[in-house]
Amino acid sequence: MSEHLLERGHVEEGRRAKRAELEAMGTAAFAYAFARSHTAAQALALWDDAMGEDGPTVEVAGRLVAMRGQGKTVFAHLEDRSGRIQLYMRRDALAEQWATLELLDLDDHVGISGRLFRTRTGEVSLAVSALTLLTKSLRPLPRGKVETLEDGSTVTHGGLTDPEVRYRQRYVDFAVHPHLRETFRLRARVIAHIRHFLDARDFLEVETPVLQPLYGGASARPFVTHHNALDMPLFLRIADELYLKRLIVGGFERVYEIGHDFRNEGMDRTHNPEFTMLEWYMAYADYHEVLELFEELLVGLVQTTLGTLQVERQGVALDFSAPYRRVSFVEGIRETSGLDVLEDSEEKLRAFLRGNGEPAEDVATMSGGRLLDEVFKVTLEPTLVQPTFVLDYPRALSPLAKPHRSDPRLTERFEFFVLGREIANAFSELNDPDDQRARFEDQVSQRAAGDDEAQQFDADYIRALEFGMPPTGGIGVGIDRLVMLLADEASIRDVILFPAMRPERDAADDDAAE
């Protein structure tokens, strides 16, 4: 560990001195537990003005977030997960515990027993009769200074504002910005709703391997590790798909998994190397049935979590009322650019990309599915603002999807977009083992040609298909991006509790690098 992470300033040293004084008095700086009867919000909800001076006694616990002394009286605010409550502490009421109070700092955790009453200024508060130190905070939280303006609004000066520090020290970020916790309560509600929705439709939640001898189910670079006992390389999964479809072969007709996947690729506002995916597969269904089920899920999810289907996100008014717009991959690109990705030569597509500002050296190496995907990103994708299904992707882009029953150059696949961002990807799943073998072989050729994101040849998966997988529809939904949409967050880092970060450097590291 870098030493600078443990460096102490004079404030920290002062707090440690207070800890020593407390322990010398026989007061533990780190308690084991506290019998809390109510949260702050529950305690406040008990108050009724008819109580007069006879409010109930409650026990609450949390951080001290404000303190101000007035002679033999101290007012403070205690904060827990539900909110804040004011504390009123008198020296004569606390007696010997007053010495403990004098050694407390902001951010210490305390347990309080007290009687509810309303102060002269009208604030429901606790008249404290007993105080217990639960945890001594040895570092002060960077809360900043709150100024109340003439119109009653507030502005905070200083505090924790550096995004790099906020993401790196999330424990501090959540402690000083409690409103940020709401995003993760929303995230939990989203996942709970999805589980309830699928469980009610006879899907079985399962868990498939995270460490895999072969990775597949998507086009991405993997993280590689090594199994010492078996002396073999293993990969962190990039998708759950191939194992879930093995379960379909085995007779589990409706399965889903909500789990972490890992892709060893760049990071940006919509990509984190560790992310959460929902995948479900249903036997005897095709992508049309999957689309209808996903649309039903999303309508209910938006209504349940937001209370309305008309919302504004990133400054754009969105309507989540069904049915959502449907657009063909090929026709959509033709309408936005004039290109025909099924008939135009690859050189014409490359020339179009160069003419639209794509670096010539990057475009020169593009071919097949990668080239089509780039054309899509430049032409059609930016127009997909309202909830939209893009259907029927070219075969080169979809190595795990069934050929389209009306045009074998296409596949039965859709992706779902909002605000130009992909949320879900679904197929009529390819279940012809010979066709799948040929597509895996094509992927191997693409890898040999330099595409390090092309999929590997999975012989065991081919063997599973040879035993017979029924017609199946499947989908993958990005939970993080879905929460970004519902929470109106522009960066994936804001919906992941601990996003990936570069190593923290100290001055010695910087000197060595120079």
C-alpha cells in the first residue's frame, strides 16, 4: 500500500488524541452494537403536536453531521440512512456523559436515547438522556460549507467535488452526498422488478460459470487468469449466453441469469470492464416473442420505478408508451445515408466512413461485421433517440443468430436503443450445429486476420447443439445502462458502486515515472 494513503494531518492527529483521552476515561472508541428502536425518519413520524411535552422516548443511531454549542447546551444533527434528526443535549441531563460529548467530532457515530419534543423554532427534536459513542471517526469527511441564500436555497462551498476522488473514494462520496444513494436504491428496485416479472412467467433463475475454459457469446477481448491446480488458462466470462443455451438443450425451457460479465476493453461513459447483464432464454420462441416480452417488461419497469411513462432524460422528452418504434437495420441505414449495406462494396462503405471523418488508418483495416457495425454507429445509431427496436441485422454481425426466414443474408436479431445507446440485444437463437460450426470457423478466420474480438471455436457448444436445442429466443439486457436511463445519469460510473479506476499514484511514483 502506498504510504501517502495513510499520511495524517494535524486534524487526524487531533482526533487520535481525543480517542486516547476517551479510552483513558474508559469509553470505547469502537463499540460492538447498539439497540436502535427507530430510524431518524421513523422517530420524527411518531411526533404529534397533541403530545405536548410528553413525547415518546426512542433510541436512534447515526453520524453526527452538525454540532453547535451554547454554554451548557449543545444542538446537533444526527444522520442515518433515512435522514436527519436534531439532538438537544444539556449538561445536567447527560451528567458524566458530558465529558464524552466534549471529545466528540463531526462524523463520529453515536447512539442516542431521548424524548421527542418540538423546539421553540418549531423543529421536532430529541432531548437526549443518554449518549453512547459507537465509532470514532479518525478522518474528517470533506463536507464543505453550506450557505443559506436570501431566497432560502442553499449553496455548498468546497467539499468533495473532484470526480476522480469521488469515484475512487466512493465511501466518502456517499457519506457526504446521501442523495447519491438513491440511484442504488433505484437499481435494487429495478433488479427486484425484473426478477418478479420473469419468475411470474415461469423462468428459472440460474448461475453459470464466471471462470470459463473458453469465452464466447459476444465479440470482446477477455480477462485471462490461470488455474494452478489444473495448470490451465481460464477466462472471465464476456457473456452468459453459451452456458444458458446449454441448459435449454438439457431441458430447462426458460432460464435467466443476472450476473457480472467482464470485457478487457476501453472505458468510457457507457463502458466499464466489469458490468451487470440480464440474459434470458425461452424454448419454442423466436425473436418476435422475445421483443414483445421485453417491451412488456420495460413498460412495467418504467411505470413502477418512475410513476409515469413520459419522462425527461438528458434534457430530452421520452415516451415509453408501447408499442415502440421498429426500424430495419438495412432500411434505417439507407434512409439516413443512402448506403445499401447488402449491395454496396466494402470499399464504398470505407470511403463513406472516411468522408465522415473516421481516421483513414482505422477504416483501412475494417471489413466484414466490424465495418458494418461502424457504418451503423455513424449513420443510424445517433438517430435512435426515442425507444426503438432495430431489427434484422446482416449475417456478418450476428454469428449466434438464426438466418432470417425471408432473407438469408440477414439474421433474426433486434437491438433496443434509447438516446442513441444500446440497452438490449436479442436473437432467434441459431440451433443448427452445422451452421454454427461454419460461423465459428468464419470467426476463427477473422481472428487470424487480426480481429482480436472475434469469437473462439467452441467444440463443446457445437456438441451440445448436435443433441438438439429446440427453437429458442434469447436476449441480453445491460442492467447498468438501463439504470443510467432510469436514474438520468450520463456516466456508467454513476450507477456502479465501485467503478474501475487507474491505480492511485503518490508523489514518489510520479518522481519515479519522470
